[in-house]
Amino acid sequence: MPEKVEKRREFLINIFFIAVILALVYVFFKYLFWAAAPFILTFLIAIILQKPIRWLDKKSKRNLHTFWSIISVILVIVVIVVPLGFILSSVISKISDVVSNLVAQLNDIPSFLATLENKLLNLGKFLPDAIYRTYSSSITDTFTKLIDDFDLSSLGIDMSSVKSGVSTGISGIFGVVKNIPSIAIGTVIGIIACILFTKDYNKVVKFIQLQLPEGKKNILVEIKQVFTTTVLKMFRAYGLIMCITFGELFIGFSILRLIGAMNNSFYIWIALGITIFDILPVAGSGGILIPWALISLVLGNYKQAIGLLIIYVIITVVRQYIEPKIVGDTLGVNPIVTLMGLYFGLKLFGPLGMFIVPIAVMTLKAFNDTGRIHLWTPPERK
């Protein structure tokens, strides 16, 4: 009997301990993550740089450790910032071209409204004559007013609100400009922190280890191994999903152009934009493809409308099938558990949770499999 009581007490203590840990993790990622993100990022960079720095230290007999740390951080910054600058410059240029194209098309809104009016009139022809006359009169009066007196107010948009929005946007730009010194200071602090973490990595790790109980001294090494492996696997998994989605969009758009249903020179960039948009579960490719298909339908481009809807269905079906499988297989977790992790991560932390929770699940699984913690009994232990 005392053994049962002891087991129950141990079980309750473990549950309480896990609940406290989960609560702390939730609070951290919900409220503190972005404030601590620069230091987390710089520490991760320091972890990655340790292997090449140890090799360089061995060659120079550790006489140039500080020098190699500084050079390594500078090289990482150059390798990341320079290509990123070229990519951002190219993307901004293409976005500018796409926006100019959209503005040119929006300037033809009266023509679009006239087309939409004809579609609605034809749609109501099945109605009895008396009802159709009232229906057509109402449609015609509404669209005539919109087309003849076309301006923002005719669409129900308050000009004062537009001016207010412009003022807010200008204020926001000035706010960003005013924060440039703060951003610059933060960047400099981040670079210095990265150099210090890289140079004094062993001291930082040793200090943390000294604060841990005797039986937990090696847990940092295990967390490092699990976490770095998990992060790389997550990036690889979602990178593969994005490549598949981009391939589907590129092939679909190419077929539409081949059959003459689409005449758009920006289709590659549009495919890339939708791919990035699609990785966000709150948005998805449907946020772009469905409205685009509806506009194409109204404008009479039935082939493009049908093609866009088919592309959307294919992307959705494939994404729903491959995401749990690819992420689950990559992390060694059952697809059902991965799917639950993706869902709860989205609900708890937003889009960022789609990455946080699967990583947390993978970490827990690794520690449970090695016997560090005992949350469930793996099949191989049965």
C-alpha cells in the first residue's frame, strides 16, 4: 500500500513539474520570445561557429582564438547580409513592377464594373418578368451610378478615412525613420553579443552547467544536439513543402500560359509570392488564388478561372497530405502527433507556433527515448 501511495505521489509531482515547465515555455514564447530573439539568434550562431573555430584554434594552437571569433562572425554577417541585400533589392524591384501593373488594371475599374453588371443581368434572366424588371432596374441604376460618377466615395469609401490612413502611413514611415538609430544600436549590440558568445562560448556553457544539479550537467549538450538537429530538419521539411508548392504553381501557370489562358509576365514571381503566402496556415494559397479566379470569372476569362481553381485544389490536397507526413517523418514523430502539434501551435502562438511546437515535440521525444524523462512508454520499450 505505501508503494502505491509513493508511486501516485511521484506521478503527481512529475505532472506538476511538467505543467510548470509547459507554463514557463508558454509565457516565454508568448511574451518574451521577440525581446530575447536577438540574443537567442546570436547564441545559435555561436553554437554553429564552434566547430570551425575549434579547427582553427587547433591549427593556431589557440593563440588567435579572439581573432578567429571576430573574423568568423564578420564572415557570417557578410555571407548572410550581402546575398540577402541582392535578393531584397530584386524582390522590391519586381514588387514595384507588379504593383504598377495592378494599378494600371485598377484604373480600368469602370470597364470591370460594366462587365460585372452584364454578368449579373444575365444571371437573373431565369426570374419571372415582373421580378426581373425590378431586379434589372435596380442593378442598372446601381452600376450606372458607379460607372458614371466613379470615385472612391461611390464605392462607400470615406475620403476623410483615406486621408487619415495616408497620414497614419506617413507617420508610420517617420516612426521607422526615427527608430533607425535604435535599430542600428540593436544591430551593433547583436553583433557584439555574437562575437562575445562565440569567443566565450565554453565559459558561458560552463557557467550554466554550474547552476544545474549534479545529474543534469550534460543536459545542455543533449539539448544542443537535439535542438540543432531538429531546427535543421524543420527547415529542410518546410523547405521541401515550399519547393513542392512552388513547382505546382509554376507548372500550373506555365500550362495556363501555354493554352493562352494567362498572359502575365510576372507569373514566376507571383508563384514565389503565393508559395511564401501558402506556408502561413492563417492565409494559404486560397487567399490569393480564389479571389483571382473570381475576378477572372467576372472578366470572362473562364479558362484562367477554372485553371486557378484546379491549381488551388491540387495545392490544398497535396499540402494536407504531405505536410504531416514530411514533417512527421523528418522529425521521427507520428503524422497524427505532428498534425496536432501544428494545430495547437497555431492556436497558442500563431504562425510561429507551427515551428515551435513540432520542435518542442521532437525535443521531448528525444529525451523520452533516451530515458532522460518518462512521459510515455515508446513501442521499443514494451
